[in-house]
Amino acid sequence: MFFEWLNDKLPLPAVLLLFPVVFMVHDFEEILTVEKWTKQNKEKVFALLPKKLHRFFWSSFHINTLEFAKDVFWIFLAITAAALIAVLFQWYGFFLIFLAIFFFHVFTHFGQSVLFKGYAPGVWTSLFLVLPYSLYAYYRLLHERAVQWEDLYWSFIGMIAACALILFLIRGRDRRMDDGRSPQPVRVDK
């Protein structure tokens, strides 16, 4: 019943164009909290990670708010482009890939909160905004027959391929930090 009411109020293009908005609201929570949280929880996280993964996560725990916001900016542009392509050309491939990443990203925040027995940056908007939006977007796309279940399957395959892009972004950030081009966070001793 609620979905039917929402379907009447929001045309499909509006649902699609809400994706960049929902993404930014979620990432504002992360941008505002991630630097302080990583400084406070770095030792706890690295104690839980296998030593082989320390190098991979090193830059994520030495990033400042500006560097994190730069990464968010590029992802925001890609999501906005995917949403516009979906609305203007009814081609949903990139939109579905980003939506799959966004949907599964919810569970990383929830998992971090459970693992660390407390708040993790982005958990509140993940549970109360990203998860409902993602589920509703999937429902709407299928309900309106804009996509088929097979398209969702291929988007999950695309999501796996997109992980290579994410790794590329992280490696680029590692290189910037290693070269000293990126401002380093101020170290505060307790």
C-alpha cells in the first residue's frame, strides 16, 4: 500500500534522479565523521585485520577529510552520469551497477558497527536511507518493467568488475600519500 502511494507520487525518473541525492546525504555522514573515527579506531581495526591486508587499508586510515571528499566527488559524478543516462536514454546498465554497489555497501557499514560494537561512519544513513532507497529503486525498476531480473544479475557481475576501479582509486590515493602530494593528517598523541 505504501509503495503504491509512493508510486503515484514519484515518477520513475524522479526515483532515478534521487540516487545522487541519497548518495550525497549518506556520504555527508561519512565525510563529517570518518577522519576522527579512523584516528580513534585505527589500532582496533588493524588488530582485527590479517597482516596481509594492512597495506591495502593503510591509506584509508591515514586519509584526511579533504582527500576523502575528493574521492567522493568522483564517485558522485559517476553516479550522477549513470542516473542521467538512465533517465534520458532508458539505458540502466551503469545505474544498476552503481545501485548494486550502493546496496551491498550498506552491509559493510552494518558489519563494521557489529564488529567494532559501536558506531561506524555512515551506518545511520545506510540503514535508514540507503537500504530503503535501494530496495525501492529495485522494486520500481522491476515493477515498471524498465529492467528484468537478468539485468540485475548482470549488474552484480558489473559490480565485481567495478571493484577493480575502486582498487585503482585506492592505489592512486596510496601513491599520492606516499609521494607526499597529499596533506597528511595531524598526529595527536594522547
